[in-house]
Amino acid sequence: MRDIKESDWKFLRQVHKIALDRFCEKVLRELEHIASDRSRSSHQKYLDISAHLQKRDREIAKYFDPLKRSNAFLMIAGLKHQGIMTDEELSLFSPETRDTVDVILGVARL
């Protein structure tokens, strides 16, 4: 796999922070939903929140760590595949990077 362009690398470092914050906001909303569920006991909510956080921690590690040039294309593809990166954000990368991400995702540009 080729190296990511410098401009794309700089943009990925910016969007990485935004996407991580977006992901964490989503997780916090999910936790609020679990915590506010009146059909569960407090103990069950605690267990469910703990399990949910463990699952989401694994996802954070998978999709956000480590931020390195060598895994930049895979990271972009993973963020896009999971819906963490928007189409608009993806469109701001160079055509070469978008093409590489499309290949990784198995998407043919029409």
C-alpha cells in the first residue's frame, strides 16, 4: 500500500479528533438510555453499562488507535464503514485516498 499524502495525513489528524468525540458522544447517549431504563434494576443497569463500555472500549481501540501513517487508509476505511466519518468529511480527502479507501471497502465508484 502506498503512503498517504501529507495533506490527507494532516486532515486525518484533524478529523480523527472530531470522529472520536462524535463516537464518544454516541456512547454517552447509549449509556443514558441504559441508565434511564425503568424496566431494569439498578444492579442490572450497572452490569449492562459495564458490558457496554467494555464493548465500546474495544471499538475505540480498533477504530482510533494507533493513529499512524502506516494504518491511515485502514483507519479512514474503518471510520467510514462504521458511520463515524461522514461522506462530507471523506470527500475532503484527495481522490487518490478516496480511491484507496473504496478499494479497501470494496466499493466501485460509478
